[in-house]
Amino acid sequence: MSVFVRRAGAVAMQAADEVPVPVAPSRDAAITALFAAEAPRLTAVAQVLTGDRTAAEDLVQDAFVALYRRWSWIRDKDSASGYLMAAVVNGSKRTLRQRYAARNVVHRVQSQRTPDAPSAEAAALVVEERRAVLDVVARLPMRQRQVVMLRYYADHSEEEIAEILGISRGSVKRHASRALASLTHVLEASS
């Protein structure tokens, strides 16, 4: 009997009349597929949380390196995307703690800049509105910012956010409510 192995499909068959035998995908293939599927979303979340594209890419890379190293220890491979999101969120918190003094200076400079001249084109208005909302989100307390980004940008449920951040579902609701009230207040005052 000859053995045919289809690596990408993760199925091995010994003969036509035998039952397929599942073969676990290799660590490299699984993480490569996960990277292709999750890296853009994780990078976007990390960029909004840290305010720095380079730091966001580094955080995502670090999360995937850690996942690669711990792959054999992970029992439920389907939960790897949740592990990655938690690693990126925690890495963002760590980055922000390390840059606390510099971040305050950046916020002072941003608050003193003059607004861009309004454009007649609708697309430019949308960009300005998005920038204004992101500026306000960036000024929210860290936990509220995390909840807003995970809920409304990364599209996670309250239960998923609670698991990622390690807080109760009620805390997620409270932080989301407070964040939305702050956003509404600031945006209404500026218009």
C-alpha cells in the first residue's frame, strides 16, 4: 500500500477503501495561515491603541513569535487568534506605560495644532471627522480606549472583550458606556 499525504488539506489516506486519517497541520503552515488572516486586524487595533504604526507592527510580530514558540503548549489551536489579540492588547498597555511621559508631550502638541482648512469635497470631510473621532478616542482613559477599539473597530462581543482584557462583562459595559458618553460630550461641544 502506498501512502498519499496532502499536507495543505491535513488528510492522509492509505488506500481508497480505508477511512481518512487526520494529520495535524505543521506549526509553520498553521501560523502562516493565521498570520495572513489576523495580522492586518491586529496591526490596526495595536496602531490605534498605541498611536504608532511601527510599534503596532512590532507588537504583532512579537505576538506571533510568542505564539510560534508556545505552539506545542496550546491545547485548543482554534483559540490562537484570541491569544494573539490578548498579547497585542497587553503589549500595547506595556508600550504605553513605557512611553507615558513622551505621550503626554505628544498630546499637548496635538491639542495646540491648528485645524486643517475645510475642504469642499465630501471625502475630505469624512477624513476630518474620522480624525476628530480618533483624536478624542486617543484621549480616553486606557481601559475605555481598549473597550471602544475592541468593540467598534475589531468587532468583538462583550464576552470576547471581557476575556481578552481579563475583566468582567459588566466592566466592559461600564467602560463602553462611559467612553461613549465622553465621546458624545466632546464631539457635540466641538461642533
